Amino acid sequence: MFTVSTESPEETADLAQKAGQRIREGTVLCLVGDLGAGKTLFAKNLMKMLGVETEVTSPTFSLMNVYEGICPILHFDLYRIEKEEELDELGFYEYVEEPSGIVIIEWADKFPEALPEEYVTVAFQGTEREGERYIFFSCQGEKDKDFLKELEEIC
Ligand code: ADP
Ligand code: MG
């Protein structure tokens, strides 16, 4: 686990692009933190590095958006999901159990039981200073350790 602090949206974007350079196919990335913490901004910039050329929009209302970059990327937002059954209807479990690309999940901490065995968590926290965020990286399981180690080295 490691922590990075950013002073501006641009710094968070830069961090997300670094993550995009190192992330592996098959990774499930859980983005957690309050509204406005920076989850979608991070997702957008990470996807830029994965070659997504279309505009990335927040899946708050669509619940799931699909992109094609160097691999398929699924972008979920669980904010508006109230019951776990809705995840089933979305096909969430099939997508996250054996991801065929990269899966990004905003508000993943709302349904901890629905998460696969191995995933990366990126937690965003505002501070008393305007524009500053603490960003905590950690992972569950062994699979993503190398990715996080490499990212820590370049941060
Ligand atoms: P979320 O998806 O977590 O609800 P967004 O990424 O949509 O949040 O929005 C984050 C907002 O916070 C943006 O308006 C962004 O400009 C602003 N912001 C200010 N400072 C930062 C920072 N250090 N990192 C990320 N976003 C920041
Ligand atoms: Mg968002």
C-alpha cells in the first residue's frame, strides 16, 4: 500500500496516466471516495493511456459504459444502485469474475461482497486544503502487486 498526495486535478490526471501505463489486462480497479473526490477524473485519464479516443463520461446514470482501447474497458458506477440484485441484472458478476479487459468500478465499496477475490483499490480523500487529495493505493490478493510496485516506483 502507498499514498500519493496531489495538489490539483492536473496532478491527479498525471497520476492516473502513470497508472494507465502500468496497469495489466485483467485488473479490477475499485475507485472509492466521496462525490467530487476525483474518481471519474482518474478513470478518464487512465483510459486515455489505454488508447480510448472517444469521450469518457461518468456512468452515474448509465451505470456501465463500455470502451475499446488496447483492450476492452468497462466503467461502472454503483452510486445509484440500491440493491445487489441490480448488479446481477447488469451482468456485473460475469464481468468482474473473469475480466476480459480492465474493469473500473466507482463506489465499489458500496457492495464489498460483490467484488472478486483480487482487485486494486484507489481511495480518494479530500483534505482541508482546496484542490488537495490524498490517494491511497492498495490491493486485495497477489495478482496486482507488481502493478502497484511499479506504479509506486514511478510516483
Ligand atoms: P467523482 O467521480 O469522485 O465524483 P469527479 O472526478 O467527477 O469526482 O470530480 C472531481 C472534481 O474535483 C473535479 O471537478 C476536479 O476538477 C476537482 N478537483 C480539485 N482538486 C482535485 C484533485 N487534486 N484531484 C482530482 N480532482 C480534483
Ligand atoms: Mg464519478
